[in-house]
Amino acid sequence: MSKYLHKVHYYETDRMGITHHSNYIRWMEEARVEFLDSVNWGYDKMEAVGIMSPVIGVDCEYKMTTTFADLVSISLQVREYNGIKLILGYEMRLEKTDEVVAIGESRHCFLGEGGRPISLKKSYPELDEAIKQQMTE
């Protein structure tokens, strides 16, 4: 399981001082980018070798509000992976109280040249293994 820490910025809040709901999806992306960097397969490296990984679905359930300057700890877990499709789960908690503020999921596929689906197991076994290892941790 991977962890990422995000500090709520003033611009992420609305007129009531509460974090706008769209930002939680951005934080999931930040956590995902950090996760891929941590397994040495960041988006820059994937794109350099011709791999694209679009989001094909995203869900977020809001449990509690956050406000400016809150620290939000985001845990990322590989929920499902079959070499072609990847499902990541996210749990966002207030750092100071450990209360759950949101839970989410993002679904991805892997595409090669021409936008065609590829199997990482066949085409990029090192990346395939790096993701599989995260499923067992």
C-alpha cells in the first residue's frame, strides 16, 4: 500500500471554506502519480516507451469535509490488475484525527501505439511485475 500526503490549499476551498468536491479526484491523481514514481515507472517513463494509461472510470464517495490547511493522508491500494486493466482504491483520512474523509476508485487500461490495448505482461514485464508486487504488500 502506498501513502501520499496532501495539504489542502486555499484555492481548493469554496466560499464556505470547504474543499470543493472536484479536488478529491485531483488528489487521487496526485497519489497515483506518486505511486507510479515509487515503483520506478512514472508517467514520464511510461510515455517515453510508448505506454499510455488513460482513466476509464472514477468514483469518489465523500464522508466528511476538509478545509484549508488540513493535511489529508491518501492510501492507495492496487485492487485488481490483470496486465491490461488496473483498478486502484484510495482512502483519504485527516492526518490529525485519522477520520475518513473520502474513499475512491480509479480504473485504467494500458494502450500502446495507435491507441490499441496492450498486455504489460507480454510487452513490459518489468512494469507488470512492479504492479503485481504492490498487490501483495
